[in-house]
Amino acid sequence: MAHPAAARLTIDLDALARNYALLARTAVGAETAAVVKSDGYGLGASEVARRLWAEGCRSFFTARLAGGEAVRRALGPDRPAVIFLLDGLAPGHWERLSAARLTPVLCTFPQVEAACALAAAQGRPLAVALHVDTGMNRQGLAPEEAELLANSRERLAWLDIGLLISHLGSADEPDDARNARQLAAFRKVRAQFPEARASLANSSGIFLGPDYHFDMVRPGVSLYGGGPEARPDPRLSPVAILEAPVLDIRRVDAGEPVGYGSRRRVEGATRAAILGAGYADGVIRAAGHGGRAFLGGRLRPLLAVTMDLTIVDLGDAPAETGGMAELLGPNVTLDDLASAAGTVAHEVLVRLSRRAERVYLG
Ligand SMILES: *Cc1c(COP(=O)(O)O)cnc(C)c1O
């Protein structure tokens, strides 16, 4: 049983499955992989990967080596998924990578060289993926480096490049001209690696349309309920539901300050609900201005987020001490909370802490 004073994080795996099905339908014709980096966007990569496997997902992307190893352990020998490592082949990682049967996504030229050297030492080609930067300027070989590799028979002989990926920088803004520029650049690179399957779209890229789907799509945040255009999307179900107990309801006189510092004051007299969750549970402190909680059947403004407690302007909403308030879920959506906190849904999710009691549904 939950301790009555503890925040509760419900992770709805049935909602995850519905989101996966929606993304797969939208990208029909392409394989729908799942990005489970950073412990499945904070929701538990093991639980997420096992459920998505049951839904038909066969390819997973993680960032760090330990994350990839954890997903392999969670899936076990009976679920032989392909697990890609976006960090690629870092020095000293090969033994662990190979023991966990992870596929490195090579993302720098030195990594390409290292992979070739390893393959030569083993006397057989290495199964890899290749990340090419088409305009995000973050990760991946420059197009010139990719071309150099495409023209290097000697290197290609040691690499079994099963997948070519690139990542979109502005897919959540469908009208941004960078999308079409990256698409054109990706097509050019793809023509140089005709044997490899191709993957360009993250969550929001899927909704840019079939031109962006290629052979595989790689959604992350929309699996977990984040809208592709950084605003709530009714097609997606909330997966993470954070609730906190109402510990106390107190009167606050007009003009009184609330919480730390004296700048935040209530205008008229009101009632403040004190919730048993704070930034230590993952409620981003910046959401104290502009964020909302759902309690007593209403959405009410947050007044302050402190480490363990959140103060809500309850007004005359009929909430009671001992009840639960929603800080994230079907009423307080991921994207609304993110925009109130001045961040993205991805960050709201990965900040959900292990302190809140976790309950998995489905
Ligand atoms: C994180 C990531 C994704 C998933 O992005 P979302 O916006 O969460 O869908 C896909 N591809 C790469 C390379 C990534 O780093």
C-alpha cells in the first residue's frame, strides 16, 4: 500500500501500447523501433521494452552502454531484439558491447576507423549502424565523411552497415524549411549506401508524412505521450501520471507571500493546498509559475514548487485533505507542464524521480 504522504507515479503500459500502435499505423510500411534511452525516458526501460516487445517492437535505441546492457538483460535470451547504441563505439567499450550483443551506431570518423580495426583483428566484418549529420549539427558523420567512407572499399569490407540514420532538428515545427533540407541531404547520403536500411524520423518526424518514414522510424517521446508538435495531442494517451496527496489546506490572506522569498504573493484571500510532492519527485521547480494541478475536479494554478511540497492556489475548489491531486496526467498534460516549466516533454519525463512510489499498470 502507498504511504499516504508519498507521491505516486503511475506508469500506464496499456497507454504506451496504444501510443506504439498509433505511431506504427502512422508509419505503416516502415518498421517502428522504440527509443528507450535514459531509462525509457525515465519511466523504466525494462518495463517499457518488455511491453513494447509484446506489442511487436523488435528494435530499440539506447544512448549509453549501461542502458543498452540493461535493456538486453530485461529482454533476456527469449526476446532477441536488435539494440542500437547511439553513443556508438567508444574506446574501451567493445567487450561489453559485444557481450550484450549491442549494435553500435557509429557517429564519428574515428569510431569508423576503430570499428574497421576491430573487425580486421577478428577477421570478419562488424555489424554496425551509421549516423550521418544532415543538418542538426550535433551527432553523426559529416556528409563529406560519409562520402569518403562510401568510396573506401577497404573500410567498407570490414563493416556490415545494416542501418543508416540521421536525426531531424526541427521536426516539431512542420513548417521549418530545415526539415526539407535535411530530407534532401539524407536522400543523397542514402544513395551512397544502397545496401543499408534507412531511418530518419523521430516522433515528430513520423507526422511529417511518408516521405520521412523510409525503412524504420524511431519514436521516443510520443510513445510516452508527448505531442509531436510540443503541445498536447489528443491522439496520444498519457503514460506517466504523477499524483500527490493533499497534506493540508490553509487560508492565505490577500497580499501574503507564499513559499520562499517574498516576491510571489496571492492577490486576493484564498486557500492554499499543500501537496506532498516537490522537485525531489521530479516536479520541475520552474513550473511554480504558470503550471497547474488538478484537484477537486478543477485545474488550479501552482504557487510554488519546493523540494518536498508544492503549494497550489485552491480557491474554492472542493478538495479535501487526504485526497490526491494530479500534477501530471490526463488533465495536467505533459506538454502543458513542459511549456509552463520552460522546457520540453522529454525533460519533464526524465526528471521524474525514483522517490515517487511507482505503480505499473498493464
Ligand atoms: C532521442 C532520439 C530520438 C527520439 O526522439 P523523440 O523526439 O523523443 O521522438 C530518435 N533518434 C535519435 C538519434 C535520438 O537521439
